Amino acid sequence: MNEEIIQLIDTMDGRQKYDAMCKAFFRYREAIAPILKEVVAEFKDCTNDEIIALIDADSISLSDTVSDLPPRIKDAGTEMTSPTDKTIYYDCRFKAKNPKLSNEMICIMLHINFEVHNDYNVRYPITKRGTYYVAREVSSQLGILTETTDYNRLEKAYSIWVCNENIPEKLQNTVTRYHFVKEDLIGHTDEPEENYDLMEVVIIRRGNKMSDCDIFKYLNAVFSSDKENIQKYIDMDRNPQIREEVDKMSGMGQTIYDRGMEKGMERGIEKGIEQGVMQGIIKMGYDLELPDSEIIKQLQTQLGTSLQKAQEYLNKFGKKTESVTRQSAPKNIAKKEN
């Protein structure tokens, strides 16, 4: 992790540090590949190893900006600024070789922006923000327009969003793709798709309940620092740095959880020890976006109770605790608003 990211993380509170670590985790090609395979059509028929090889490692960058002016550095950059448009701060931005259009003679790239967005319930639709991001990503490829601007240089751009919290129940555990399609109003044309489908937004909405889909199993494992299940999608032994990052996330998550347990014990003195501890466990489970199955496991471990009893506790106290958590949770101090 580079020095700028470390300095930023050091200024954050516990939950902010955990969120920043999760975002930084996706700077590794191995970490992003399972998601790209599920949501990027160009990678559908590729293995994870093939996707890793297609990603330009030198282009991956975090917590920076990008400009409509010609690029001056080798990596993609994550900050986008121009003399006339608003600055965009990306979570992660990189390039990957397009396997559908590239060959031995020609290399066509995909420009990919990856965002982790905790609060889905904001004052604007996430789809509109994603569309703006991806439009700026396309426009930045040409820099300042002149009479000699070559529009053939334009390459497809993706903006992929993982949304974690405050998602309406009917939208939970869904993935939606927004992109350009051709509609012939009169007659029929054979325009190649790669000439017009240059912008794509993908919204991944996680849920409170476990899903059978691999993408949600993987994301739940990442955000709960579940090394055993992460290993099912990533061979962490091939890259010790990834295992180190997961260990850091797990340690930070446990620290946050322990603090929640302490608060639960304090509350337990007034409301009854067992109930207070239960609510502390459930609250921190929701705060860390753990699936219900993991919260039940924690209830069993911490209280020494049966699976059936732990399920009853979650059914009794879970919804109430979740409501309090959502209303009282502080907004990130360094939250981006663009």
C-alpha cells in the first residue's frame, strides 16, 4: 500500500479504516478478476488467470484524479479534472486488454473504473453518477478536441459500482448492466456494436441475506475478511501480499467487533447481560455487513448457544438493531461528493 493511502487511512476512525482497507484490497489484479469475470461481457469466456494477465498492472491507481487533458503519467490515474468540468475522485481506475477486439497486431483496451459505495440511499440515483463517470472516462481519452482529433481512438469504458448499505429489500442481491443498444427506427442496419456501445455502467447491490451467486459469495467473503471463502476465488498463496491485506482487514474488523462487544456488555448491565451482548454482536455484524449466517455463527461462539437459539436471537433482535444502526451510523468524514 503506497504512502499516500497509508497516511489517509491513519487519519480515519475504525470503521473508515476498515472500509479503506477493503477498497485498497481491490487494487490487486487477483482481487478484481472474479468480479470482472461476472460483470464484464468481454471477459465472460476467460478464466481468472487469463483476466489477470489482461489487466495492465501499471495502470492501476487509487484515490487520485483524472483529466480531460492529455495524460502525463503512465498509470490511468483516479482523479479526473479539466478546466471546465468538475473533478472526479475515483476509488480505483485501470486499463485491461479487450480480448474480443485485440489480436497480435492490434491492442484495444478497456478503461475500467471500480467504486465501492456504502450508502445506496443518497439524494441522486447511483446510475446517473455512474453514467457521468463513464462519460468523462470516454471523453478523457481524446484530450482537447481539434480538427485532427481521431475518434477511431475511442475505447470502451466501464464504471462498476459495489453498493453495500441502505438498499431496498427488493433490489438486494441484484446486478444491473446499463449500456448503449442500437434500435433501428426505419429499415435495418449492421453497425458493429463496438462502434457505438462505448459506455457501460454496472451496479452490484449486495443484500442482508446470503445469495447463491458467486459474485455475492465472493464480495461477502471480502467484506467480512473470511479468508477461507476468499481462498475459493483467489489463490492467496500465489501472492503473499493479498493474504497480508486480508489479515489486516481481519484484524481491523475484529477490533471494531470487540469494541462493539464492549459496548454491548455496558448496555447489558442496564438491560440484562445476555440481551446486551446479543445486541452488541448483532449490531456489529450489521455494521461490518456480515451475512446473517456469519452473525448467527458469532452468536453461537460468543454466547455458547445452539444454532436454533442463535437464529431465534437474530429474529428477535436483528431488525430492531439494524434500524438503530442505520439511523445512528455516522457518515464518513472523508465521504466523496462529486
